[in-house]
Amino acid sequence: MLDRKHCAGCRNDYYNDGAGLHGTCWSRKDAELVKRRKVHINDVPPHKHKLKLYPNCYRASQHVMMEP
């Protein structure tokens, strides 16, 4: 299972706090770390954000996760 520190900022991290269903995000068990860019929906190209490791299930409000 993926370490919870990688879930910080994800919309579904709410479920890891115990407030949600069974206290664990349903995607965390099968999650893998992948390199992606976190880009705000109002940013205009070219997107020069640095690549970082995020879980493949990571979702952030008003952001898209772009593959390299």
C-alpha cells in the first residue's frame, strides 16, 4: 500500500483521515507513483511545471495531472 504522505493535497485524502469510508482511500491499495505535472486549469501553455512523483490516482481541485 502506498505511503499516506504521497496523498497530501489529493481530494480523496479526506478518506485517509478516518472521517470517510473505513478510514482509507479506496485507491491507495493499488496506487503507483508516476511522474506528472500538476497544472492549474487557468494556466496557459507552455506548461513548464517541474515533474514530480504523484500517485496515479491523485486528484486535486481545479488542477489537471499531465503526463510528461
